[in-house]
Amino acid sequence: MEPLDTLGRPLHDLRISVTDRCNFRCTYCMPKEVFGRDYAFLPKEQVLSFEEIERAARAFVALGVEKLRITGGEPLVRRELPTLIAELAALRTPDGRPLDLTLTTNGAALAALAGPLADAGLRRVTVSLDSLDDAVFGAMNGVDFPVARVLDGVDAALEAGLTPVKINMVVRRGINESSVVPMARWARETGVVLRFIEYMDVGHSNGWRLDEVVPAQELIDLVSGVWPAEPADPSYRGEVAGRWTYLDGLGEFGIISSVTRPFCRDCTRARLSADGKLYTCLFAVAGRDVRAVLRDGSSDEELVTFLAEVWRARDDRYSELRSQSTSDLPKVEMFAMGG
Ligand code: SAM
Ligand code: SF4
Ligand code: SF4
């Protein structure tokens, strides 16, 4: 059973947030003025257990999900994460294929965990890194976390075979634009795939302003001005990053331009938050309570039916509507729903 939503989109990707906590305070995500010492994160009993996550993931896979991304908050702060990865790695699509199982991390704990995660069956990782300059990176991550330790994590991921390693770089006007070309150079030399992300208006704590977004075209011009590049075909329907290949053969870079070039039409993604809410759009106002269904004695079949109904009713296309009045609606923070 592969349900289609009201715009004919299938459900192929699922992002699962395993915690709402994080050891960073990125200014664009969890600014420390808002997420201070006394911020109330979810109490343990409200967070899905590994058993509940695995059961939910199995139901999603029955509905057509082939790609699972573990995220947060910072997923590596969840204890025993390799145990969950091993359970998810054992899942198979209805026709018997393993899933594309990946994880997005700030990299802080990756040097220690890359090996155990790879051994547990993780396929690859995406590491977020906004600059190679300690002053810029420290200010953006909000806790003065040093670049070198993230780079150690990237090295460990490459060694453990969690490849291709992708790097997410959020670009903010006047904050880290000067890091764009050095990051591209480093990525070309290291063999990682750099993806620039337009700064988005997720949540409402980051004080987002349109003039802080560096549009995709400007980033493409900046990088291809140094190393000529041409657009590559998307690898699959719903791929979020526009891909550009360097003409000298030294790899590629990607652009995630949800602000200036929305890709809602092909969006096949759902998000499950750490407390078991299902969001069918990154900019959703409310989630559906999957945890309640997991905990009320419903059968696996009833769970699958519930999820299918939510997906069939989906009509989200926030990015395409952004210019209209929807941007004033209340939104859910990205770290809470799973970025
Ligand atoms: N903590 C992990 C990390 O930072 O990779 C995983 C969760 S984080 C919410 C997932 C991704 O969302 C990161 O690459 C982060 O840079 C990105 N992100 C967070 N807030 C953003 C914003 N306002 N605009 C664009 N990307 C954002
Ligand atoms: Fe934490 Fe990731 Fe958000 Fe930064 S982007 S605050 S690392 S969850
Ligand atoms: Fe998908 Fe919503 Fe983003 Fe559009 S705005 S691409 S529907 S998550």
C-alpha cells in the first residue's frame, strides 16, 4: 500500500528526530538567549523509546518509505544510538531491500561514534559545518565549539566508510559568506560533498529576515566563478539539493534553496519528532500524535492505517506559498520536529 497525498506525492523519506536536545546553540536554530539553562526540554517519558521508533519506522516502510534520516536536536547526544541504528538497519522494504539509512549531526561526537555507527549498519552521514574559521564557526554554533573537532569527526566518518560524507553549510548574509569559497576548496580537497543551505524561516526564535538569505544563484556564481561548474541531473525525484558538477572533475556541490526555489511539488518527506508527532511539512503548524497510537494498544495494522490516512490528507506546500500570508502563522521549531 503506497498512499499518495492530495497533490499526488508518494511518501518516500522519513526523518526521525531522536531527541530535542543539543550541545550546540546555533544562532539560526536554538539561539542561546531563548534556549538557556532553564529551557524545558522534553521529559524522558514523552520521548519515543527505541522500540517505539522501530515500530513506527516499520509502519512507514510498509507505506513506501525507503530513506530514513536520523536527526534531532543533536542525534549523537541520545544514549546508545548505535543500538537503534542496528534495529533500523535490519528493516527491509516490502520487496526485500535494505533502507537508505543516514544521519545528520553537528559532528561534535562523531570522532568517537563514527566506527560504532558504521558497525551498526549506518550507511552514510551528513555533517553540519558553517565555516572553517573558528571565530565565525564559534559565533554561529553559540558555544565556541572548535572547527578542528568537527573535522576529526569528518575524518572518522570517511575512515569508517560512511560515504559519501555530505556537509551542510547554512549561509547567512554578512555572517559566513566569506567562508563559502574556503569551504568549497576544502570539500574538493577532502572528497566530501558540500551543500549550501539557504537560511530558512523555520520556527520563530531565530528572528529570520529575508535580507539575510544569500540566494542560491549568488552562491552558484560565487563558487563557479572560481571553479567552473555545470548543473547535474537530480539523482531521484524529490532530491532536495540542486547538484552542480565541477568541470575539472573534482566532485560536485549542492544547493538547498527552499527559499528562492521551492521544491514542494516533489516533496515526498515526513518528519517524526522526538515526542512522536508526525509533521508532513517542515513548516507545519501542528503535528499528528503518533505516540498516542503507539501507546494506546493499537495493532501494527491500525498504526499503518492511521499513518496512511494522515498522508492521504496532506496538502502542504509552504515554500511555494511563502510569499502569501502563511508566513505569519505560528510554526514549530526545527530542532523540535527534526530538521
Ligand atoms: N543537530 C544536527 C545538525 O545540526 O546537523 C541535526 C539537526 S539540525 C536541525 C539539521 C540541519 O538543519 C542542520 O544542517 C542545520 O544547519 C539546519 N538548520 C537549522 N536551522 C536552520 C535554518 N534556520 N535554516 C536553514 N537550515 C537550518
Ligand atoms: Fe543543534 Fe543542529 Fe540546531 Fe545547531 S542546527 S542548534 S547543532 S540542532
Ligand atoms: Fe516539503 Fe513543506 Fe518544504 Fe514544501 S515547504 S518542500 S511541502 S517540507
